[in-house]
Amino acid sequence: MNHLLVVYAFLIPISGKAKTSVFFCILLLFLYRRNYIEYLKISFKNDVVKYFLLLYLVFVIGMFYTDDISSGNAFMDKAKQLLFPLLFLSFLDIRFSFRILNAFIIGVFVSEVVSYLIHFEIIPPQLYVGTGKIYKTVVEDPSPFLNHIKHNIALAIVISILIYKLLVKDIENIYLKILSLIFITTAFINMSLIGGRTGYVVLFILIFLVTFLVYKNKLKKFMFISLSIFVIMFLYMYNFSEQFSNRINHAKEDIEKMIEQKNYNSSLGLRIISSYYSLEIVKDNFFLGVGTGDVMKEIGELSEKEHPYIVKVIKEPHNVYLQVFAQVGFIGFSLMILMFYKILRYKTNDKNRDDIIKIITIASLIFMLPGNFFDFFELSMFVTMISAMVCSNNFNINIKEINYKDITFYTLTCFIFLVIGVTK
């Protein structure tokens, strides 16, 4: 199960279907192992698991007073990933923690390589095996396995973690240092080819967070390094990235349309107007919300006269804070904030683990503002990485240092599940 979770982490940024198949195998092994109560008690000792479960329970309760059952079921299908830490921490060994994190980083690297191959037209922007889709994108915005927002968010998180590892000298091998620097550079350039504005914001804020975590006791050094990295990255993006400058210009145009024409039918405008109607829902349903599945139905009714296009264009409000508040009210919203607070305050015996928890959690809190969280990439990434970092169990199993045999095993296993994912 530990080895399969490494494969699962690698597949998170690459294939949702393949990842689901891996999870199914983990679940089968969990059932085959038996002694469920004893193992679940181990994971339930971790306070983080309890808050994930409480948040999930709130959404379950919200299903009892929702009218739009189909939308509620679609949301719960994604929210069920809040239960995964309960399973993961029942078998996860602390010696696999960074192996899981590194597998996710390698998965993002593979996605980046494919993106470059598409950009330089070495491989086609769409690839199918029969009717099975491997990826589908466009040369102008080559994000093969995820949409451009998620692709850039994944790159931003990985860039930040690698910068952190280099600054704290966690990477000792000279060849790995060189590879990490190359990955940081190529990943940053790859972000400039992709039109995901949320990823840019996540990256720039995480740069300040990473340098603060490393140099918080050296204020001058913190300010110099963080501002230097920020200025270099921003100047490159603005002057050499057509996608970045285009997205900035599009944002300006969206704002002008909203101010001058009261036209909210744009990427930025839809986020603002749906947030406005979400607030209206919150005002009338402050404590309990309207139910797990009714937010977009309520927005559709409120906006029917002035902005009927909203519910036709977007499927969620694109502001997770207001979405949850509207779904399950102040009680559910408070539980979600408490969950993130407890995760941020979580202490292990390793400062590097604590800081990586902060990097991943702050990244999530940022992209929840204009984007999504309860989805098959964002939530899956979050619960898996957090589970790996908060893990403290040391089971009586023999684990050797990773070698070529292990790498071959992981490669073949990933390939098998990718084939299953394509043909599924």
C-alpha cells in the first residue's frame, strides 16, 4: 500500500482515471489486510484526520436539506477525498513520506516535459489510443493533463518546494542540486507559456513565504532574497511571456468592461458577479446555508433577470470560501477554516516537514479564492501531500533505500496504471 501510494502521488498531476485505479487497489489491500478497527484507530489518533472527517460530515448533513440532489451528489463525489487521510494514515510509514512528495514532483516534471514537446510541435496537441484519450490541449496553451489553471498551480507548488529545499540545503547531492535548479528554471519558463493567472499569483506569494520560512530571523536577507527572486520572475514574465502579458491585458479589459459597460461575462467578471450573488445567498442563509448542492441553483434564480448567462458558463462560484459559506453556512465555513488553521499549526519533529505543510496549505488557501479546491486534482493533491507530511507511524516493515530495482518497479507500475486509465 505504501508503494502504491507513491504511484498514486506520481499520477495526481497526470491521470485522474489511472489514479482512481491505484486507489481502488489500495482499498482492496486495506480490506484484505483486515483488522480494520485497529488500523483505523491508528490514523484516527491524528488530529488532522478528525478535522477532515468533520468537514466531510458537514457536507453530508447539507445533503439532507438540499433540493438539487444531482449537483449535491456530484460535489460529494469529489468531497469524498476528505476521507482519504483516514485510510492513508492507517498504513502510511513515515519512511515513505518524502518518497511520496518526490513522486508528485516527478509527476509534475513529466507533465512539464510533455508540455514542452507539444509547444515545440514535436508531438501533437491531441493524442488518443483508439477512443482512449491520453491528453488533449492546444499548442498556444500546452497544458496536457490538467487545465491551464491547475497545471500552473502544480508547477508553482513544485518550484516553491524545490527552492525551499535548496535554501535549507536539504538536497546534498551535487547532481540533484543541478537537476533541481534546471527543473526550477524550466518549470518557471513553462509557466510563462501557460495562461493560468492563478498559478502566477500562487507562485509570487509562495516565493515570499519560502524565503520567510528560511530567513525569518534575518529580516534584511529575507527582504533582499525574496524581492530579488520576485522582481526577476516578474520582469521575465512581463517582458518575455506573451501569455503572461496577454492575461494581464485581458484582466484590464475585463475590469474596464465591468466598470464602463456593467458587462460581467468574462473570466474575471464571472468570478466577481458570482461572488456577489454568493454573498446574497449567505446573507439570507447565514448559519446553515442552502445545502450542499443548491448554490448554483440559487445563483441562477437570483441572476435570472440581469445576468442569466452565469449558470450557463460556470458550474461553481469560483470562490471556495463563499461557496462553502453558501452551502453549509457559518458552521461549516468555520469548520473548514479551523481545519486549515490546525494543519498550519501542526507540529512534527522535523522543521522541514512543518514548512512544507505550510507551503502546500498556503498555496491551497490562495487558489481557493479565485478558483476551486473540491476537485479531483486540488483536493487529491492536498490530502495526499498533507497525509505524507503529518505521518508519524513507523510500522514493522523492512524498507531499504530506493535503488534501480525500485525505480524500475515504480516505472512499470505507473505505466500499467496509465494504460488502464486510458482504456478504462
